[in-house]
Amino acid sequence: MIDVILERDFERPLESPLVRSLTEAAQPCFDLYRIQWQESLLARDGRRLVCHFQAPDIESARIGLRQAGADISSLWGGSVHDPPGLKATELATANVLVERHFAAPVTFEAIQALENAGAACLSNHRVRFLRSHFSLDRRRMHCLYQAPDAESVRLAQHQAGMPVSRIWAFQRIAPADTTAQP
């Protein structure tokens, strides 16, 4: 199985119950193409959505999501990287996403070294790194953090000298959730 990320922007804000119901309505297509929904991260303003799936390959995900009615113009395969020993309950506390885009391919290790070097900056702002989604083409990355707010992450990233394209607070919507995170 491969990790697949779908990014979407919306003119009109979405709410978490709608995201959940649309995802559940797509389940027959997901089953047919063996797509497993992992989670969706909905921006606090409801205008940006990142969905994480697992699928046998990127093409299966592309076909299944397209047949389910999703705009797949920003769909990419990648890998997931967690710190050692991360528990699911800790991951569920993630609330801020950092998007990184690179002009040329980078290695995960190079970006991780920058992150490690800036650990004190994160700590000073009460920001905790929880997960990365790293694209197979090595040109984009999403990093999930637990933090007091998006501004704390923005300050920590700036002080650490990390490359940043966008930072936003989100609510997590996942299959096992009965409600989305506040």
C-alpha cells in the first residue's frame, strides 16, 4: 500500500459533518479500488482540506477518487514519517499543518536535519512535531504539529529557518471519530 494525499481548496467553507458524510458516501468506490481513508484535515476556516488515504498504488487512488466525484488535480503519492514511539492518542492532538514546497527535489533526511537543528525553537513556542507526509517526487511535504495556535508554529518555523509555503490550523476528521476535533 502507498500513502496518497489529496489537497483541495474551496471558495465556500466546508464543515466537518459534510466532509465526513461525503467520505462515507464514497466508501463503495473506496472498497472497489481498495482505498482506505486514514484522515482528513479541514482548515479552521473550512476552505482548505487535506485527505490522507492508503491505496495499492497512485493510479487506483486516482481512479477511485475520481469515480467518487473528487477533484484529483492535486493528488500525490508519498510516505509517512512519525517520530519514534508516537502513539495514536498523541497524533490525534495535531492541530497545525505546515506545507513545504521545494523547487528541486530534497531528501527527507535533509529536511529532518533542519527540523532537528531547530528543536529549541519549537520547544520555546510549545510546538511539537508529530508527523510528515513526504511526496515521492521529493518536492513537497506536509508536517503536522501540536501547538497552542498556528502563529506559534509560524514563529518557530521562521526562527528555525525552515522552508514554509503555508501554515494553517485544522480540525482532524478520521474514520474512528464520532466527532471532529474542536
